[in-house]
Amino acid sequence: MSAIRVAASPAPVVEDDAQPSWRSVLAGPLVAAMTLAGAIVAADTIGVELRDPDGVAGRRLVGVVIFVLVLVALDVFVRAARRAQRRLPPRAVLAEVRAERWSWPRGLAVGSALVSFYITYLAYRNLKSAVPLLQPDYLLDRQLADLDRVLFLGSDPADLTHAIFGTGVAAEVLSVIYLLYVLFVPISLAVTLVFSANLPGGMFYATAAAINWPIGALSYIALPALGPVYYVPEDFRDLPVTGVSELQELMLDQRVEFLADPSVTGTAQSIAAFASLHVSVILTAVLAAYLLGFGRRTRLGLWVLLWSSVLATVYLGWHYVIDDVAGVAIALLSLWLASKLTGFRIDPRAFRSRRSRSRFPAMHPAHDPPLERRGVGRA
């Protein structure tokens, strides 16, 4: 197999001859199976049924699949237009590019990564919902709040952010930034899998992002906490009504409903503070952007999203600062575990260069041969 050239950005015109290994394809389903097994055990322990909150395995998954298909069509069209040097490429060229670019092994790999990711997320939501029943009457908000004050020399971090940024426009802006996470996760997953110049690298990112969920669920169970806005709600009453404040009220109502009768199918609770998966998942994407050779603008945009999200988690009362620190640890652990599961080598040079990784040698899966060497060729 020829060397893979890693692009400076995820533009769909970058040629990609990389085939994923069986190891990278099976990593996602393995994470999904283990997380789902944990959710089944937890549900059996507390005596409830598994549920699909917010249509994770239905409406959300279908939406992401449709979005990916649209991106695949765009990918084929742009490549064909470049090859034919025409804005509207002939059908023959479109068919040729589709056969070369989107053979069934590649489609299987991408589809497996998507489905596995959402099965993992579904299991995570069930584990998160079970926390107050697995750890009844056990909350560590006071200890986490005290630790934050120690870190900030006696001051409360949320109060400091309110004093610095005010409680008006900043609340509206940070609310929007925080809620962007709902779109960021599926978009980053889809774009990386479809447009990445290194599909094994895209599989690595999908696996790393998925690993955040079970580790986060374990942190909720080990150190259960509600978060500042629920522990000291009076500290956030000066903030205006925003999309986030409405979401916080909805989540509190759902928690009360769930705890009143956990056996009701469909109800779930989603309140848990330690650790911050907003931070862990976005940081995972930031670091993966370096490893996959994404361009400087993409990396800069991800850093802005990360730091503004960190600020939003504290300002809006979702998390203690120590929760965000724990989120950093989860991101690093997720990337390391993903590299072990998929065989994708993490090259430290990707973080030292100010330029794109395009000048570096391509990173291949470390151990397993690609699918086509196992007798699975391109269409």
C-alpha cells in the first residue's frame, strides 16, 4: 500500500487510499458492547428497564445517518468535479469516484463506527440515569464546592465569572455556546469519518469520543454530585432566562419524576456534575484534530469552543471547576485507550508543529493489516 498523505484540512478533495484494519473496525463495537453490558447490569440492579431517552437510538441516530449520507454524496461530487475539471461532472466519473472512494468495506467501517457510538451513548444515558438509585442519599457537592474555593483562594468560581462578565448578555452568549455541544458531537463525528484524509484516524477519533461515555458514567457513580446550580440555586438567580436555564429546570423536573417512580418506561434523569463530559469530549476533538492533520483554523476554532465551554460550565452552574479538570483527564485517557484498541499511533510531533501535520509521515494502524490485505478489496 502506498503511503497516506495527511491533509492540512478536512477538505473533501483530499485523496485517501487508506483502508481501516479489522482492529479499528471492531474497536467501536467492543466499547459499545461493554458499555451496554454495564447499563444492563445497572438496570437489573436497580430494577428498571433500559430506555431510550430523547430518541438516542431512534430519531437522533437516523438524523446522523442521513447527515452522513449527504456528506458522502458531497464528498463524491467534489472529488468527481475535480477529476473531470467540470462543475457538473459526468455520471460515469461520479460512479468511478464512488466505487473508488466508497467501497463497501469503507461504508461498513463508517456505519459500524456511527452505530457503535450511539449504542455506547444510549448505554451511557441509562447508566447516568441510574446514578441516584445506585448511590442513594450520597452526594459530594459540598466537598467539590469546598475544593473549588480552596483552588480559588476562598472565592467561588461562579461568583467570580458573574462579577467579571456580568449577568446579562454574557449569559445569553454562553448559553448558546453550551447548547452548541448537542450539534457539535454528531457533526464532528460525521465530518471526521467522511472527510478525514486518514480513515483509520477517523475510526480512532470515533472510538476515543465513544470511550468518554463509559468513563464519564463511572465518574458519576464514583463521585455523585448535582452541580452548583442545583446545590446553591440562589447563586444563579440573577441570570436571565435562557435556553440553558430552561433546560436546567426541565432536567430537574425529569429527575424528580424519575425518582418518584423509576419503573415508568421512558422517564430518565440526566443530572450529574463530576466529571464534565462537555470538556472531555471537546478536548478529545481538539487533540484529535492535531493527530489527524486538520488545519490551523480548524484547531483554533476548536480551542475557542473548548475554552468558552469551560467558562460556560462554571458561569451557568453546570459544573465545579474540578469537574472540568477531571474532564481533561478523561479526554487524555480516552485517546490513549482508543489508540490501544484501534492500533492508531499517537505521534507527539503533531502537537509540537505550528503547521499542519502534512509534512509528517502518515500514521498507519500499528499492528493489524488493512482489510484489503485480509482478502477484502475495493469495489
